[in-house]
Amino acid sequence: FTVDANINLGDYDEIIYLTDEDGLSEPLSLLVNKIGEEPDWYVADSLKLMSMNIVARVKIDETIITDPEDIVAAFDNTGRCMGTAKIDYNPETGQSLLFMTVFDNEDDKKMLTFKLWHRQTGKIMLLDTDNPI
């Protein structure tokens, strides 16, 4: 059998039963992960003169994001990418945090906006912060 390349994004965990000519069935576990195209977010080398660190918890509708393949990026008001990081999830402690380094080559203050690429849906979402950064 084949899996259609046009299946929706997401994780699929199915069991398929294979039956031989004697009527005996054996289960075959099938796990398919279909992900969207990861955004091309990167920080230009020319910006890597100064930096600051951000530690945060990312939530969507009060649900804490735990997928270590999800990506968050910081942007200035001109749309330049100032930093990127993946979610850091520790299943042993249940902690899910974001550790991001934000770069700039100027000493002036800029308001940052944040976007999340949600691997499971392939969507890019604008994030709100509790306090302006």
C-alpha cells in the first residue's frame, strides 16, 4: 500500500492488520508524521554584534506548547528576524521553555514581535507577550 502524499498535516498513529493466505492476521503499526514547510527564518550575520537572552513559556489558548520542533522567531518593526529558537521540552520535569538569543548591531531600543511556526498545523501565528519587549 502507499500513503497519499496529499494527506493533511499532522501525526497519524494507526494499526493495519495484514492477513496471510491462511487467514492469520498480524498487526502492523504505522506512524506517519506529515509536516509543513519550515519557515526560512534566520538572523543575518551583520546583526550579531550585541545580544540579549529571553526565557519564556509559549502558550496557545492557555495550552503550553511542548513540541520541540515548533519554532519561535523575534522580529523588529521592519520585519528583520532578530532571533530564533525551538521549544525546549523536558518530559521528565514537564517543563517547556523557550531559550532565545536576540541579536542587533545597533544600540537603540526596538519593540519586538514574535511569531510561532506550529509544526503540527504548519501555520505561522503571531504571539502576544505579557509585557512589551
